[in-house]
Amino acid sequence: MQEKVDIIVKADYVLKMDADLTVISDGAVAIRNGKIISTGSDGEVSSRYSADKILGGKGYVAFPGLVNTHTHAAMVYFRGLGDDLPLKIWLEEHIWPAENRWLSYEFVAEAAELACLEMLKAGITTYNDMYFYGDAVAQSTRKLGMRAVIGAGILDFPSKTAKTSEEYFANAENFISDWRGDDLIVPGIAPHSPYACSAENIAKARKIADRYGAPLHIHLSETEWEVSETKKRYGKTPVELLYGIGFLDERVTAAHCVWLTEREIAILSEKRVGVAHCIESNMKLASGIAPVVKMLDAGIKVTFGTDGAASNNNLDILSEMSTAAKVHKAVSGDPTAINSRQAMLMATRWGAEALGLGTITGSIEEGKAADIVTANLKKPHLTPLYDIFSHIVYSLNSSDIETVIVNGDVLLNGGRATAFDESEILANAVKWGIKIKHGDS
């Protein structure tokens, strides 16, 4: 007799992204109470389980939800606001003034909804955020059913969210306390960078994170200017500075890591820091190309982030994967660098592990949360098919994503939202865009 389950996902290829990189041909996944309870061939799973909801089928691929390990979700409302500029000018003359003018709980809540919608449509089920009004980001993320690690932003200078360091830290502690134990939201703390936060405040962020067992998120060695500024101020490179104050360990996600020395790579490896590689943002801002191949060779867990949509200008990990895999082949002179299987690992299981969520998500394995994506392979640009990993990394587009399941909830089906109103989210975005463009309060 068949057991009843909530959902069965079927696909020509099920990429488990487990330790063996198992691919199940004509595969299926049984889901009950938000968890994956069985994987196997369609015949095996269908003989044991039945479900009223069958998703995918012939002509589909199923893989774990993608993980975006560095973004600023609410910055989608600043997409295109200040393009074709270096990072320092972009931040100081365009983005920070815009934030001082427009940031509010309502702005961030509605912007985060747009970001979550965009990410879900690109097959992203988990993201790692660094911004302000963390409660607004968390509420919107939970409303749309997505999974996130959300870091409360810390700066040395006043913003719309805090006037003093003490206020930033109080906000962070309150946020962490309020959201601890949530099944979708992991609260953390995010000192912006060694140039926007003093060493004292970065060390204080570390102490708060230790008190709560919370994750940490920081920009690190993104530009040559940042490195020279840190050397002037402290006589050390950014990585050496953070190492010296005891900030670095496996609970830290360091975004960018473009300008690293051999010694700094060794330090990040020793401390098991996760690195979020944001190649499209780094290229657009002319920050440089991170030494990813060297980091991978040193055993560093390098993953993919989009950065915010204001500097990318999208939230699309499929695009990041494809760009990174190709660029690093070119700059290293090695066509085998970051092969398609490794790229998929970086975008799925390694991303989850870097965020401390490796036991929960990142692969399609029994007992893990049902965070699963299907894509339609019946497209001209996906035909014929010889290697499914190669197809996903080099040929698949976000528009090919059809079904997105998070924690067992079907959030997208047929490429359309099933659990929330897309039109309302887009209408809010248009409303804010008009305000920002015309300077209307």
C-alpha cells in the first residue's frame, strides 16, 4: 500500500548535490511536512508513495534551491540609480545619500518583497542579507515564504536607522533576540567593512555574535582603495586586521575578497571563513577579479553572491555561476577551472554550508528541508542535452525556472507565484520608483 505524501517532484534529472554528486535519471522526490522523505527513480518513489500534487515530469530537471550568499535585498529600489561609477563615488555620492533620503521601515519591507520575488523567479531559495531595518526584511521574507540569513547592519556613522554605535548595536541585539529560533529566518550581525566600521566596533559585533551564536557578514578587501585605507589606518591589510582582533571563523561570510595576498588566503583557509564571490558586481564597479581559483585550491569554501541589485543589476545566481565559471577560465588560462559541477556545488550545498545551514538545505537528501527547484528543459537553447551540469551552468536562464519549493511550500509553479500577489509587489515598486525619480516625499 502506498504512503500518502504532500508532493512528489518528478524530473528527467534529479541533481541531489550530495557528497557523490548523484544524478537520478527519471527521478522523483517525495515530500511530507516540509521535508524530503525519499529520493529515487520515478518507479521506486511512485510505487511507495502517492500525492495529490505532482510537479515537474518529463522534460524537467530538479535541483536544490540556489543560495545567494551576499546581497542587500532592499537595494532593488535603487537599481540603475547610479551606474558606471567606481565603488567609492557610487557609495558616497549616490547610494548613501539616497538611503538617507528614502530608507524607512515601509520602504525596506516593500523593496525586500520585490527582491524575494526576483530571487525566487531565479531559483534562489535562500539568501544572506546585509542591510538595515532587519525586522522589515525578515517579515517580508517570511511573508513570501523564503529562507534567509539576515544581518543587522553596523556603521560608524549615522544613518536613518541609528545615530550612534550604541544604537546600531542595540538594534542588532533586539533583532537577533526577536528572530532566534525561527524556521526560515536566521538573524545575525553585519559590520559593513573595515573602512566603514572601526576595529573596535567590528570586535564588538563579534562579541555580540558570540553571545547569541549568530552568524557574521562583512565586506572584505573589495577594492584597492579599501586595502590602502586600512593599511594607512592600522598598518595592516583588511584580513590581517580582522585576524588580529579575533573576528574570523567559520561563522563569518566575507563578501568579495578581491584584493588578497597569499598570506591572507592562508588566513581565510585556516579560519574556515566562507567567501561570497560577487563577480558581476565586481566587474561592473571595476573592483577587480577575486583570486577564486587560488582560494579554492587553498580549501576555502567559495560561494556565489549577487551583491545588491543597485550594483549588479540583478539578483540571479544562474548568471553569476555562468559568468564566474567562464571568467576564471580566461584569467587563469585553464579551461578546467571552476568546472560545471564545482560551480553547482558553490551555488547550492557549499552556499548552505557557508551560512551554517548545511544540515537544513543545499542538497536533495532525506531529512533535509524541501527546498527544490525545477526548470523546463523543453527549450531551443537547452536542446539537445549531453551533460546536465553543463547545461545548467552554461545554458539555463532564470526564465526557465518553473517551480520553486521552500520548506515544502510551493511558492512558484509554472513560473508564477502561488502564495502571494505579484502584481501588488510590482505596483509598489513602480510607486517608489516614481517617488525616487522625482524626489517626491
